[in-house]
Amino acid sequence: FQIVDSSFVAGAGSLASLPPPVSAEVAFAGRSNVGKSSLINTLVERKGLVRTSSNPGSTRQINLYEARARDGAVFQLVDLPGYGFTRRSKSEQAAWASLIEGYLRGRVTLAAVLLLVDARRGLEEDDLELIRFIEASRDVARRPVELLLVATKVDKVQRSSVRRALDQLSAAAPRMAGGGLRRAIGFSSITGEGRRDLWLAIRRVTQL
Ligand code: GDP
């Protein structure tokens, strides 16, 4: 999948400052340090589009990027602030939650959430909470939001264990009312493994 162009659109620290919805969006969520910035950069083949942070959790806003494929299809890639950063105060955590939840619940163009999970760690409580939240907000959403699981850093898992790690991840996710999660996609921003599968999934969910 050739991406011919990608660019930063806007960063929003509050719901009010989000840019107006224009085209289908896929949002990337996950714990800080899961490899989210690296994954988005790998997807669009631009090393520096999303700044990878050495200070995990330092990004506290929703960042939107636009990617255009060779065939003209346009997507918004939405980088949600990472969670599970314990050094945050209660009020910061509450602000984070209301920003993400407000976005997930109210964004009319949101087609899918890609939940990134470290292939070596599996689903953690924060991830399960996000899954439950998306499930709970289905009724009020104007269109159903798909949820895709992505296992990051699969290059760190022994080849022979990748399949088992993906099986475990897929099985650990609670079943969704809308027919259940599909199988987790393995991804590595070092080897590029999974890039094509991820684009196929993104194309599928944004064409619904
Ligand atoms: P973010 O906080 O979720 O945006 O994570 P980053 O993309 O900044 O990555 C966090 C750390 O994991 C960095 O040190 C990256 O170099 C490393 N990393 C990211 N993706 C991969 C990957 O696919 N494989 C390996 N081995 N390391 C990765």
C-alpha cells in the first residue's frame, strides 16, 4: 500500500479544539511506550511524522494526521494519548479520560479503534477498560466503531511463539456484541511485519 502523502493536521488538547470531521478516521490507542508512534510512522513510511517520545506519556493531546493512498483514498490517522502512565495526578487522569471518552463517543467519522498491545505483555487492565468502554458506548454511537487488536514489537517474540502470542491475545479480549473481535494482527516497526495486513484492515473498516 503506497501512501503518497501524509501530513500533520492538528493537535487537540480538548474536545472543543478538535478539527471538524472530514474523512474516515482510525484511532490508535494503547499504553505509553507500546510502540504507537513508531507504528504510525511505519504505516505512512515517514520516520518523523509522529514524534517518538523518550518521555513516555508526555503527549497529552489527540493528534490527527492525514494519509493519502495512491488510489486517492484519504484517511485520518488519530493518535490518542497513551494511557497507563502512573506518574500522572488524579486530575490529569480525569482530563485524559474525558478527552478520550468524549472523542470515542462523539466523533461521527470514527470508523475503528486500533488497540495496540505489546506482544510480550498481552492485555492489561487499562486495555480491558478501553475495550469495555468502546463496547458500552456502542449504543449511543451514531455508527458502530470497530475494534482491532494489534500486537506490537513481534520482532521481540521468538518466531515459533508469535502464533501462540496472537492466539492468546485474541482469546483474552472480551467478546464484543457486534460479532466479536477479529484475530489480532502482529506488527513490528523494525521489520515492517504486519504493515500490509494492517493497511488491509484499515481499508476494510474505512470503507464500511
Ligand atoms: P509510544 O510511546 O507508544 O508512541 O512508543 P514509541 O513508538 O515511542 O516506542 C517506544 C519504544 O519502543 C521505543 O524505544 C521504540 O524504539 C521501541 N519500539 C517501537 N516499536 C518497536 C518494534 O516494533 N520493535 C521493537 N523491538 N521496538 C520497538
